[in-house]
Amino acid sequence: MISSKLTSKAQTTVPQAVRAALRLKEGDAILYTIEPDGRVMISRALADQPSDDPFATFSEWDSEADRKAYADL
């Protein structure tokens, strides 16, 4: 099993073995799929794969203050 730690800013380094298995390189997008049983699958996004995040294009509203303001909606 491969593991990594989460930083105080909720960041982690994708371990080298995982990067190699997914053939990831700098600038590649990563997709996360949350399974009903709580498992999370990670995969390399293809260039033409759309994100499931409908707000991905609204980065100007992605500040800490915005996340707090809209957290309970």
C-alpha cells in the first residue's frame, strides 16, 4: 500500500509510483471518483474529459471568504 500525508493546507504529493502508474506529468489534471462505500478512485484526466465540477469555470468566486459564505447552501 502506498501512502502520503496531507499538509495543513490540504495538499499532498502524489507518490512517484502512482505518478508512474498513471503516466502523470507536470500540468496533467487528476480526476477523483467517490464511490458509495467511501473509497476514492484517482485517475488521469484526458484532455477532452469535462470536469464534474459545475463551478470550475468560476474561479473568481473561489476564495476562502466565498467558501465560508456559501458553505451552508
